Amino acid sequence: MARQTRGEAEAVEEPGGTRGALYQVLRQEILAGNPSPGEPLHEVALSNRHGVSRAPIREALLRLEADGLVERGPRGSVVRTRTPDEIYDIYQVRIALEAEAVETAIRHATEIDFARLALVHESAVAEKDPNRARQLHARWHQVLAGASRNQTIGEVLERLSSQLALYETPSLAGSDNLKHSHDEHLRIIEAMRDNDAALARELIRTHLQRTRDVRVNSLLQSEGSFPGADATETSS
């Protein structure tokens, strides 16, 4: 058996520490679009940049592959590229899960949960920076999932939202889309307050279907703009 280097041993001895931090750093870089879909993730370059051996880099890349953010290419790992069809499929699962989450949240949400939902919503409405408003919309959905008290739903929704985050389009930050989302989020909160599960489920479905169509239509218009799109082109 090959002998571990000191750095590798330290990483193994600190679960959730060195390697966990590295995974989070690489994940945030990918979600921020650097590198973008289709671009390579060279182990040696990443190892040199982060000052670690290749072993923790390889482990982080395997975790990111399990998250659906990275895939193996003929020359190594690359940021995963998805087609508009795949984005549509991700939404199909997300819509089903968020409809379940909103109904479950009606049964379990506390006044603190409603206060968080209202605060994030009001912050998004007041935000002048459209990109920051989009981030607040994503945060609103995270708070909603948390209010369901179903950890599995929350974890899967977080994974799906991360996969969609790679395909944030300018149209989603447009004033029309933001205005619709503000209004839709408010109506969902009101339906939850009224304990109207059927209406809340329908509202969350309609909201996500609309933002899905905005995102997918924008991607269809720009097909071919992602690296590798000619072959396999691949948060409300």
C-alpha cells in the first residue's frame, strides 16, 4: 500500500475539515460560473492553486460528480454540460418535490418560519440589484424547504437547485420575471397562512413552471453557446 503524504494524512484525519472545505470552495467556484459548463478541471492545476496534493482534489471532484456538477470527459473531469431537455427534466422533479414541501410546510411551519419567508420576500422586493434579488429568491425557496422539516426533500432540492444554478440566464433577472416572482411568492405565503394546501401546491407549481419556461426558452435561443454543445449540449 502506498504511503500517505503528511498532507493527505491530515486531510483524512479531519473529516469535514480540509477536504470538506476544499469541496465547498470548488463547488462555489463552479456555481459562480468559473469554470463554466464544459470547461476542464485539471487536477494538477487545482492542486497547485489550492496548495494540496491531488488526492483531496480527486476526492472533491468525485463528490461534485455525485452532485451532478462535474462529469468525466475523455481528458479528465469537466464542469457538466446539460441540454435544455435535461434542464426541463430537472424542473419536473423539482416541481413535484416543492409541491410536496409547501404542503408539508403548512403542517410544520412555525411563526419564525413565516417571519423568515416574509423577511426574505420583502428583501427581494426592495433589492435594486436584479442579480442580488435572484439570489434572495433562491434563498426564499431554501427557507420554504426548511419549513417542511423534511431533511431529505431539502437535500434533494438543494442538489437540483445547484444543478440549475449553472444555467442562470439574464432573462431570469429581468424586471418582468422578478415582478412575477415577487407576486407569486407573496401569494404562496398567503395560501400557506390560510392553510390552503391545494392552492399552495398549485401556486408553487405554476410559479416554477413559469420560471422553467423562462430559463429553458432562453437556453434554446442560445443553443451552441456552451462548450461541447454541438455534440451533447446540455433557481427560480
